[in-house]
Amino acid sequence: ISIPVTLQCAGNRRKEQNLIQKGVGFNWGCAAASTCIWTGVPLRIFLEHVGIKTKEEGANWINFESPKGEVPQGDTTYGASHMREVCM
């Protein structure tokens, strides 16, 4: 399938994150976003294929993490979590 998808940079929440613990990177405010046409397998079908747990089994959030080496400091990764219902 092909659908329009809007992505937000993980740095969009940096201002709020820095209030809790100072992080590394540029403060984008709310400006780092893009929209493109995604063509491929829908995330829901992929998650079902790999055997995602049900909400009753405790799967409330899905965590996404970059490969090591994507950021210069800390553990060199970044990531984000999304509610299971949104991804499904």
C-alpha cells in the first residue's frame, strides 16, 4: 500500500526533556517534521507478523530505537515510544 505519513523528529520534545535532564542536540522547538508517501507493509501487519503481545499481556507501548552510533554522545542511540493502539 501507499499512504501519506508525517514523521516528527525525536528532538521536537527536547525543550521539555531538558527541563527534566539536559540532553544532547539542537532544540528544534516544534519545527522538525516532514511528510512523505510510505509504500510498503503497514506497521500493524508487521507487528502482528513478529508476534506482538496483546494489551492484556501487557503490551501498552511500542519502543523504537536507532542503531548505535546515531548520536555522538551518551549511549549513541535515540528512540521514541508510541502507544500500542496508535501503532495498530
